[in-house]
Amino acid sequence: MAELVLEGEQVVLRLTMRERFLAAHRDVRVPLSAVTRVELVEAPIQRIRGLRPRYFKVVGGYWPGLFAYGSFFDGTVRRRLFAAVGGRTRRGVEVGLDGARYSRLVVSLDQPEVTKAALTAQRPPRPA
């Protein structure tokens, strides 16, 4: 299962070999300063709109209701989100990003509260 960890000043989404194959992508790295919010989400698979108009899959694997791994358009062609979501895991986190390659990271996790606490404790305050 994917995991979100801090490595210095970067948030790293570590993928297993199977997830890398499905996503057609390596681990995702974003600067900690790009994190704008971290939310706990129920049913993270529903945060991925998949093959609906304006939310097409770009690269990766997607099966409605079962799994979503890879890059998806996030409402427009210029915005993309990255998903690492297994449908059997009922909880996860959504990380909002600003100034990074992706606008959001949606990840299913066994213990999302621990990940949220780690990310929010280390995140520097955003200038007003």
C-alpha cells in the first residue's frame, strides 16, 4: 500500500512495485512548502472522477469503484491530480498543493490520522 512520508523538505508518496506498474509512474515528490491543506477523507475512490467529461485519466490504471493509480485531469487540462487509491481501503487523505506539478494527491491509507498529523506538524505557516 502507498504511503506518504516526509524526507527533509519534501513530501514523498511511496508506491509499491504493483502500484508503480498500475500508475506508470515512480514515487511522487513535492516540496513541503507546496502543501496547502491535508484532509481526512472517507471513500477516497469517490474523489477520483475517472472517465467523466473533463476528468479523464491521463496516465495510469483506473477501474471505477475498485482502484485509481496515476495522473488524472482535475477539472481542466492544465490541472492534474495524482491518485494512489485502492477501493477496498475506506479511508485516506487528500493533500492540496499549490505551485507543484499536481493540484492534489489523493491516497488511501490504513492510518490516515497519523499521516495527517505528521504532515501538518511539519508544514511551515503560509504567508497571508
